Amino acid sequence: MILPEVRDPRLITIRRGGSLTDADHHLLTLWAADCAEHVLPFFESVCPEDERPRVAIAAARAWAAGEMPMMEARAHGGHAMGVARPLRGPARFAAYAAGQAACVGHVAEHDLGAAAYAIKAARGASGKDLAVGRAERDWQRDRLPSEVRDLVLEDQARRDSICWSVFST
């Protein structure tokens, strides 16, 4: 479970009563897509013929660019998460990361889902080496757009315990 019981209004769009601008929502989506794409090879090495996670990442980017409706991008996210379910290890986590990225347009807080699953994929591929997880986390943080950096870092601290503590260990 990566979504909090109490939502942070800074991660709810203005039109839904929060304070998240469309521009920042798009930045969160693009960052989540980058996180997922970084670990996508873990999935593709196991399921090279299945394009659903790659399509989900592309859908996230298309939504952020205004080229795809949110519900269509979200559906692609569901397909990526569906392919993840029977898998184990890094391939599973990479597919979940892609699915979460495609769902950020629907609920911005899925951005940390993409990031957390990507860290789990990297850790899993290394034999659960925490240093590899920290390196992945740091790679992600280096790519955070300045406009949303503080928001994401505060959200990582707030939701770390429901994201398997991947942002602090």
C-alpha cells in the first residue's frame, strides 16, 4: 500500500480542492516515468515480448504532454500492473513501477509508487543490497525537477513507512 489514509492537499489538484497545479502534476508524472523506465530492463529481460510496462510509461508521458486522456493512461497502468502479478522479484517490481507511473495522472501520489517499486527492483536485482537501493533513490532524487523537489522529498519522509522504508534505508 503506497497511498496514505489521509491525503496531502499539496498532492491533490486544484480542481479537486487541493493546491497541486497542472504543471507540477505533469512534472511529477514525468519524474515517475523516468523512475520506472530506469528499471524497465529488469522486466524486459524476463518478458521481452510483453510491451505493457513500456506502453504504460509512454502513456504517462503522453498524458503529461496532453496527448492522451487520463483514463486511457490509467488503463495502461492497470495493464502493466496486471502483468506484474504472476511475476516475482525485480521483473515484478519494474512492471509495478511502470503501472504506478501511468496512474500518476489519476492520483498524483502514485509518483512515489513508481519510485518505491523502482528501488525495490534495483535492490532485488542486487540480492537486496541496501546500498544499491540507496543509489537508485539518489539517482531518482537527482532527476527531481526543482519545482517539485521539496514536495517529493517531504512526501517521501511522510510516506516512507508505507513504502517499505525504501526512501530512508
